[in-house]
Amino acid sequence: MTSETVNSAEPVRVARRRGIDGWRWAGRIFLTLLVGFTIMPMFWMVITSLKTGFAAMQYPPQWWPASPTLDNYWRLLDPNGSVGRDFLRYFWNSMFVSVATTVLAVLVAVPAAYAFSRFRFPGRNFLFFAILLRNMFPAVVFLVPLFILMRVLGLVNTHGSLILTYLTFGLPLAIWLLKGFYDNIPIQLEQAARIDGATRFQAFFHIVMPLSTPGIIATSIYSFIGAWNEYIYAYTFLTRHDQMTLPVGIQRFFSENATDWPGLMAATFLMSVPVVVLFLVLQKYFVRALTEGAVKH
Amino acid sequence: MAQVVLKDLVKTYGSVYAAKDVSLTVNDGEFVALVGPSGCGKTTTLNLVAGLIPITSGDIVIGDRIVNDLDPKDRDIAMVFQNYALYPQKTVFQNLAFPLMMRKLPKDEIDRKVREAAKVLDITHLLERKPRELSGGQQQRVALGRALVRDPAVFLMDEPLSNLDAKLRVQMRSEIKRFHQDLNATIIYVTHDQLEAVTMADKMAVMNGGLLQQYDTPANVFANPVNMFVASFVGSPAMSLVPLELSSSNGQSALTSAEGWSLPLSERNARKVAGASSNKVVLGARHSTINLHKTQMPGTVPARVYTVEPTGDITFVQAFLAGAIVNISLPPSVVVAPDEQVWLEFDQDRIHLFDGQTEMALRAD
Amino acid sequence: MSSVEKQAIFRDVPGFVPKRPSFGQKIWRSRADYLYVAPAILVMLVVIAYPIYYTIELSFFNTPASLSLADKQFNGIDNYVTILTSPVFWKVTWQTIVWTVLSTFFAFLLGLGAALALHREFVGRALLRGLLLIPWVISAVAASYVWKWLYHSDFGAIGAALVQLGITDRPINFIDNSTSALYSLIVVNVWKEFSFAMIMLMAGLQTVPDSLLRAAQVDGANPWQRFWHVTFPHLSGVSTVTILLLVVQNFNSFIIPFIMTGGGPVGSTQIWITHIYELAFLRQRWGVGAAYAVLLFIIMMTLGYFYVRALTRGDESRAGA
Ligand SMILES: Nc1ncnc2c1ncn2[C@@H]1O[C@H](COP(=O)(O)OP(=O)(O)OP(=O)(O)O)[C@@H](O)[C@H]1O
Ligand SMILES: [Mg+2]
């Protein structure tokens, strides 16, 4: 090719070869199907919750409710009706337990993660591994002994039993995520602060804490969601229904109204709202925590 | 301002010595450079003085206090870190204000002092920026400024210029030196660049493998290196070191090579080698003290040119001599080519002789 | 001068090794450090170490249904023998393996595809990522009820849709039928957790240095080659952790089978954890349940070893003071 054009003053313009866009199209199609698969159940949950019990029990189903109604939601949110009273109570129980767990988990995890990142004390590795290993075990293994333990501590049928238990599964991931954050904060920053006149604690408080805020937020989201969704312990430790949290409460609701699918769907919708909103608003912190801390190369 | 004394300072990590029996005195107002190759324990020594890591044994005196057990904040020091360590979430102003804030100074005084320091360092227009919005040189100034706003007894600086480009480095070098003169500050300055040490410091402390090798004025270290390590570390290009054998015939001492030539020694140099622990002696010579001849002359030894690097006003030549590489500098008028046979002449009054076994310098007395 | 000489000679003396502090001294010196981890350790001790000890003990006893501990009788390894000789054990174990392997495989595959598809910037990417993450965020109890309704044998939306699309004649009995129940639940499980794999792998993808990809592009690698030679090797660490976590999570699944089918029909969706739960809490066979838990413990410790190793790779190389 070039040998034929040696005399030509103009260099040959070679067309830029565009990569085949096959990969991009495959990605789009895949993503579309995946989104369909993901939202289909959520879509049906919402549709069903807008139907009357009669409309829900039809074959073939009404793909779009013929006469949509919010009655199911009003019933759940009415503090004067018996269903609403229970539901709102479960809701606040869940909120209390989840917030308390989150606050405690952060308070306990922050110093521990900091120590695991910064200090080299004997037994450090062993303790760190032991904590990480906690998440290897299913709740069922701990159920009987913890039930007995709670009996001894007088915590059966209290929210204290749940908060204490939830701490143990929130903590390992919290410590792991936060440690990743602290590992990424150069130790020289703290050293500089200490030379500038700060105590060890002040250096932590003024310099390290602000830099690890995204990690603390991510940790909080994780603890909150974990506590909000927990089922087995709540199911075992709580027998009084005024203490119940949402997952257990909803199950109770279902066992009493086995065919009230629209009511059940409305309840699952309301139960999902707080965690979904919380997560969507703060998801960037969660992704960042994983990227910067936990998942390095 | 105050003096700093290190007495038999030891720091171990497991079974590794990061600093071993380091003893030196930095007088009030002195600028001392701590030099040595990477990993020799410079940062460790500085961190020990700052109190950032616990000492294994020994004493540190700042002013008239033994500060071994004092927190960094109570030692009255300021430090500039190797990588600046600017607080990323704070603006330049807040970075400079932080040490004053920690000392609970009133707000208006903090403001005044920060602006004063910013003016000196010419960073007033950067005060509202965050560190990541600054260039390397600007960050450097801010790091210096954070040390400057206070009036500490001692300044510690850990390779503050190592991240800058060559031109900026030269400029900052003279600024730090000016700053030292204006404030009459006591400064301990870590660098692995011996040129920086020679040009800036009143005294230099050469370290290797956690050990202090030599502590003296740059001129003395340059003229009288105590051992082969210091000799080869200080000076650029490095001092050439040629391992030879000691021989003597008819009461005349000489250095002999395996190739057969021998270099008779002057009477003073003969007295030096008399103290050698074996017949292995290393000849040391700086590039400027070696003459190159194109023909054999009395007192010259044969060498072969290896590389030639013209730099404009000086041509640097490397040549093989008795299996070792020798650095020579020539005026540009002398032209040599690689692989050319040449003859080298050593200035007997300016050569260095080292014990081949202990690597220590041999002295006449 | 003389001290310098002494030092320089000193350097070469062999066997001059600093005295190492004893273990006790080290602990004493680090006493302040322990204060930071003490609260975490305390909580973990109470709620983990004690239950593990207790479970191991229980597994060697025959404990009455009332869980009255005073009346328990030592019966050696009888509980273990009972488990290993029971045909149910092998059926449940096989179902657990199918459940774990298929769930992990498909969750990872979908997660990887989603992470790659979402890696490039485009308008609405964050929204899409958020949408895909919803199943992972909501409660498994809620998800189980929603899917139970979708699978409903009379009024379920999926069955009806398949009929309307002409794919089947009659609505399929997804979970009331022992041949399809386990697979139907696996679909739910994959739906619930693929986005966990996605988010981990997305985080991993962000750590692939752009310069490497550009270098590969300059070297003439096509998109597939760039993925295979640069991106994929970079993801191996994250992938290991993700797969391990998925395996552990799936092996330990409880809520989806418990709520949706309760292990049925005829035990076809019984997996280890639901089986243990049934033995202990529904049939009060505490000893056998505990022995199961101990076996599980051993399996998990083995997985845990790899998990910890994958997680802490490179941890020691980071310096501290
Ligand atoms: N936290 C630590 N744990 C173990 N060994 C360490 C630690 N810090 C430093 N060392 C070791 O101590 C020795 C001295 O390190 P130091 O940081 O003082 O070197 P340096 O002279 O400052 O080097 P550079 O010029 O590269 O900064 C090195 O061998 C290093 O590996
Ligand atoms: Mg250093």
C-alpha cells in the first residue's frame, strides 16, 4: 500500500477503526433484562397493594388494578384500628432497635477498628480474625445458647436482647470497613497533629474522625439495615407481641390473615421504604467505603 | 531556641536495629543535616527526637530537659514531614492555624500569626484553598508554614524537598537557609541527597545501617572521611576506591595491583599504611585530584577509558583501573575515546588510604 | 573519633542481636492499646465464645425437650452417629450443596455482568445501580412473601403470565411441587443477593488502574483482551472474597426456605440450617441439633480460614507505629 504511494506528496489517511460495538450492545441488553428481573417483583408488590382483596384473587390477574385503592395503606397506618395499632407499634420497635444498634455499633467499632489499623499489640491478628469469623456462623447455631444467656441476663422479651445480639453481627463488618478507611489515612497526619500540640485523642478527633466520616456513614447504613431486617433472633427472643419488630410482626399478620395478599403487600412495601430510602440516599458512601477501604486490589 | 543532645540512642524493630547507639550534639542555632542512604534510620532518628515512636534505650535532651517520656506536643518542636502531611480536609489557613488552635491562642492572635507566616512564604493568596488544589511546591511552603507559625525550640525536617523538581528544589534550598539565618533556628534536616547537606548545613551527620558514621562540618567530612562508606557517599561523582596490595622493597612502600604495576608511596603515606591490619589497602581519590595522561610518564599507572560524559565545562571520564572504576574530570580541551589506553597520575598529598579489612581511613599519626 | 571506629567495627560483629522483649513485657507495653478493642472483644466474647462452647457441650448430651439442663445425660458421640447414619442427612446435604452452588454461581455471574455493564459512565448510572441494589437491601422476609405471592399456584403472576404468553397450558406449581420447589427458591435467592456481588465487583473494578488499561490499548489489545489480561486478574482478590462470602451466606440461608416453604413439600427444600432449626426448635432434639451445629462449625472454620486469608492479604505490609 505505502509502496504504491511513495510519489504522492499527500500521506494516506487511514480510517480510524472503530471497535465493534457488540460488547456495548450486549451490555445494554443484559442490563435491560436484569433490571426487568429486579423490578418485576417490586412492581407486582405495589400493584397488588393497590387492589382490594377481591381484585387480587382473580384469574387471570388484573395486570393493572381496575379500581386502585389506598385502603390497604390507610388500614396499616390508622392508629385507631387494631391492625394499624399493631403495625405502627412494630414499626417503632424496629426503628428503636435499629437506631440503638447502629449507635452502639459505631461507638464500639470506631476505637476497635482504629486500634486494629494503627497498633501492633500481641494477639492483634488473632483477635481480628476471631471477629471476622463471627460472620461465618448462622444465627441458628447461636440461638439456643443465646436464648439461655438472655434468660440468665433477664433480657428475654426485651429489646435489649436484640440490640446486644445485633451488635455482634454488625460489628465485624463495621470494624472491617472502618479499618480499611483508617489504613488509608497516612499516619503522618496524626503525627503532624501531635507535634502541632494535639494529644493522641485530639489528633484522632480533629484529624482522623473527619476523614473517616464516609466510613462511619457506610458502617451506620449497614448496621441499620442489618438490624431492621433481622428475623430469627427477633422471632425467638420476643414472644410478647407489643415488643415485636416488623419482620416478625408481618409474619404474625400473615398467619392471622392468610389470604389478605394486598394487605400483606402493602405491609412489605411500608417495611421496605425506610431502608430503601436510606440506602438510595447514602449509597455513594457505601460504594466508596467498599472501594477505598475494603476492596483494595 | 535550644540545643539537642542524643545519647546512645537505640531503636529496634523486632531484631532489626533502625538506630544503634546514635550520639550527637546539635548546638543552639545550628543547622545539622542527617544524611545516609535509604533505610539507614534517618526518619527513625527524627521520629525519636519528635517523640512519635518510643525509644528502646538512650536519652534525648532538648534545651535542658530530658524529654524521653514527654509527648510530642510537650517537646516544643515543629516538624516538616517527608510527604508534607497537610490535613486534607482543612484549608491552608486552617492547616496553619491548627498548631496555634491546639495551644489555645486567642482567635485574633492566630489570625495575625497565620497571615504573617503566609506573607513570609508568599502563600497569602492560597489561604482559602485545600491542599489538593496546590502544586507540590505550594504544599511544601504550607508545610513549612505550619512549622513557622510557632516559635519552637527545634525544627525537624524530613526530606522536605525530595518531592520537588530540580529547579524548585534549588530555590527552596536557599529559602530554608535564609530562614535559618533570619531566625537563628536550631534545625535537624534529614536528606538522602548529600549535595543538599553540603550546601545547607553547618554540620552533617552521616548514617548507615542505623549507625552514625561521622559527625562534622561538611568541609571536614569531605576532606577527611573516616571510612570507605563516608568517602563514597559524600561528594559527586563519588570518590573512586581501588583495592590494592601493600608491598615494600628496599624500605620503600608501594601499592601493587594484580596486573603488575605498582605505585610508590610518599613518606607520609607510607607512615599511614604502616598502621594497616593486613596488606590489603584501598586507594581513594576524588575526580579532581587525578591527572590523565595520554602517554606513560614516571609515577603514572595504566588505565582504560570506559565512558566519556561531556557536560560542557567539564568532561567526566570513567576508566578501569586494576579492576575498579575510577572517576576523573577533564577540561573539555582534552579529548579521549572509550577503550583508549591512558595513564593516571595521583596527587600523593590528596589521596586517601583505607584499611582493606576494617574499611577505616588510615592516619599518619 | 574512637566511638565512630568502635561503631563501624561493631557493625560486622556477628551474633550481635538486640534482646527481644518477652511476650509478657510486650503485652504490658501495649496495655493501652487493648482499651480500644476491649468493648468489641467483650461483646464478641459474651455473644460468641460462650454460645460456641455451650453448643459443643450440648452436642454430647441427651437433653430433655424442656431444655431443663439439670436433667441432661451424657451420651458420647451418639448424636453424631444418629446424624451420619440418617438417610435424611444425605438428602439434606445434597440439597444444601445444590442450593449453595447454584445460588453462588448465578449470583456471581449476574453480579459480574452487572458490574461490567455499569462500569462505564452514562446518564442515570447511579439510579440504575441503586435500583439493582434494592433486592439486597430489603428484608428477606418481605422478599419471601412477595415471591410467594408471585409463585402462588392459583393467582400467581408468573404462572398467569406464562399461560398468557402461551408458554404453558396451565399455571405452574412452582413451590407446591417437590421437583421444582428448590429451583424456584434458588431464583428468589439469586434475585435477593446478586447485587451484593455486583457492588463488591464494582468496587473492585474501580481499583483497576486506568493507566494499565490505556497501556494495553496502546499495545493493541481489543476490549475482550483488555478485560481478560488486565481487568480480570485485577479482580481476582475481590472475586475470591465475594464468592467465599456468597458461599457462606448461602450455606447459612434460612429465611427464604423457612418462610416460603418451611422446608417442604416433603422435605424437598430442607437445607442444613432449616433442618437444624426444625430438629431443635420444632422437635426439641437439642443434642442432635447441637451436633449438626458443631459439624457446621467445622465446615465454616475451613471456609473461614480461606476467607480470613483472602481478606487480610497485604495487611501486614502496611506499616504502623
Ligand atoms: N514500623 C516499622 N517496623 C519495622 N521496621 C521499620 C519500621 N519503620 C522503619 N523500619 C525499618 O527501620 C529502618 C530505618 O527506617 P527509616 O524509615 O528510618 O529509614 P530512612 O533513613 O528514613 O530511609 P528513607 O531515606 O527511605 O526515608 C529500615 O530498615 C526500615 O525497614
Ligand atoms: Mg525517611
